[in-house]
Amino acid sequence: MRTALLALTLPLAFLFVAQTKPDAKKPDVGPGRIAWFDITTTDLTKSREFYGKLFDWKFTALAETKLAVEIVAGDVPIGTLRVAEGKISGFNGVVYVQVPDIELSCKKATELGATVVPGFPFDLSNDKGSIGLFTDPVGHPLGMYSRTALAKAKPVK
């Protein structure tokens, strides 16, 4: 199950990295609030039409891929709509909750019985912060986003 989760979430994490323009500000909604989300689909065109009409969302193309678009509500990017790898399952689509410190939050999640997905946490490109991904004690995936990068190891003298 962990391997399947990792295989499905690594493209998701890539899209989170890709979603912001190099000069864009880091999202800041406040700790404990939803900072970003991904919706997966097997039909990007059909889903764009559905969500566009339902919520009046607009969609912006991502230069890095044709398998996803950025979701825009008003003038604010809020998530991505992306093509699922295979059938849609409970592991497709992730909500990211903002936290002050990604490493401490991953540690706390582990202490509380969660499993941090291998390869997480990691820094986003363009100094946009860092993300972590875990499955809670009953197996539900959830992401965390911090506006700050991982603590860098100090060089040994």
C-alpha cells in the first residue's frame, strides 16, 4: 500500500511545486488551515467543465505538463486538477494543511501513529517552502505545507 501511495503522490507533489510562478508569493492561509488541494480525474476536459460550472472556477495551464491545470477561484490559485494514474482510488487527491514547521509536524504526526510517506518531507522549488505527506493511523492520506524550507544540516568543522 505504501508503494502505491508513493507512486500516486509523487506526481501530485511535483504539481504542487510546479503550480507557483517563480515570482509568486508563498501561500499563507495560517497554520491549521487548508493551503492547497489536488483533485484527480480520468477525464481532464470533463472535470474542467463540471467544476468550472459548479464553482465558477477558472483553470490555468501549467507549462510543465499537459496532465494538470491549476484551479483558480476569483484571482487566487487554490489547487490543481490532475489526471489520475490509472483508476481513481482513495489515494488520489490530497489536501495540504499549513503548518509552521514541516519537520516538527511530521515528527508529531509519527508520534501520534501516522506514517510519513518515504521521500517526504522535502523542499519546494523557488523557495516556496516545504511539504510533507503522511497516512493517518487509519490509513487516510493528508499533506502538510510549510512556508519555510527544511532545516539545513550545519557543516561539520
